[in-house]
Amino acid sequence: MKKNLLLVSMFYYSLSSSQVGINTETPSASLDLVSKGNTSATKALEINNSSSKELFTLLDNGNLGINAPVPTAILHTDGTVRHENLPTNNNNINFLTTDNSGNVALRQGSSLFPTFASGGGKADAISTVTVDATIGNPGLVNLITPISVNLTKRSLVNINYTVTYNISTITPSGNPPTATNKFIGVILSMPTAAAGSGFSNNDILDITSFPYKAKVGNDLTGLYFLNGSRSLLLTPGNYTFLLKSYLSVNSDDTSGFRVIYGQGSNDVLDIVVTPLQ
């Protein structure tokens, strides 16, 4: 008798107001279905195919599953998803990403673009530093304050540097340099490396140097350049990078060697970080 009354009630609303209610006597839409629960333990709607495969599931907590009988999100699909005729958006550059479980999230595009951790401007990167080298003293002097870079994601780090220098006509002894082989260079190092990165503190990343056979007098003067680069794949953590001078003289060069680093205005140290995840 109860089922008959409910059926009559449904037809009554269908005929008088073109609204059908299931589990409600006061439907507020063309089809108004009220479930009996409000948690993920019960279902409000289920659609199966002829093979008893559950295709469409709506839980009482609002989670909807397509080909997913136990949806764990507001929209849970199992299989491919296809979109057609998507509009073009030239104003916002964001991306849809998924984690290993397939959960979809919005990620700002700017977080995936290369950014300068150091450099990128027109300012001179290295102040003038005078470096002397004598027998037993290779002339290792910091050319910059160590630059700290904190990586929150696995990243590709590209380092490019240009260091200007001028060779002094006076040696540490006060005499003109002798005509003997000398080495002028720059060392790029990593004073601090993150644990588990595969690098150790004070690792040398790059050395740019070349031999120079001194001439006499004013023939030494003039601006020279040292260029180098290194690309690193680094794990999250804190790192520091440092540029040092490197001068070397032969054991028979009693007069030593003096070089003025950073004397030009074109010194560059660019550190560009590109997140990879």
C-alpha cells in the first residue's frame, strides 16, 4: 500500500507541475532525488550496464565516480578523459598537474619558469681584487661573497661567469715580472652542498685557466677575460657557490706575479634555476 501511495504521489507531481520527486513529496526540480544517507558509506545513485559493471556512482557524501565504484574525490574517474573545443586563455599561465595517485591540482606556471638566483642584471658582479702569487702561494682569493641558493624542488641549475682581469707591471717583490710561465685562472666551487645531492662541501665545479708567459713592461697591460659555465642537476636543499682567483708561478720565478681581478665593468655571475617537478 505504501509503494502504491508513493507511486501515485510521484505521478501527481509529474502531471501537475512537471516535477518528479524520489524520496521526497516536495520536489524542487524536474527530477528531485533525496538519498537516505550523507556519508561515503551509502550511495545516492548507481548506474550499471548489462554486464553488471558499475559505470556511474554518486555517493551520499557528494563524491561522483565515473568507472570508479568507490569514488574518493568530488570527481573520480578511472580511464581516459577527453576535452574538445577548449577556450584559449592568454592571460593566465597555469598548469593542471597530477600526483602519483592521480589527484589533480593547479600549479602556477611561474613556478616552472627559469629564475635568476644570482645575476641577471647589468650591475658589475665582481669588485676589484688584487691578488699576488709567489712560490708556494697559488693566489687563492675569494672574488665574491658566497652566494646562497635554496632549492625547494629538484632543479636544473645553470651557472655562467665572466671575470675580467688586468696583469700588473709590478710584482709582489716590486720588480717587473720575469719572462717565465705563469697560470691565470678562476675556480668555481660549492662551499656548501645539500645532504644527499651527490656533492660534497667545497667541491670544485669548474676551473678556467691558461698559461701566460710574461712579457716586459707595459706590454702586460690590458683587459683580459675568463669565461666558464657549469650545469648541475640538484636535489632540494641549501647550496652556496663561490668564485676564487687562481694564480700560479713556477718554482724559479722569484719575483712572483700580481693580477687585478674585476677591474672591468663586464664581470658576470649568473645562476639560473629551473624547477623540474
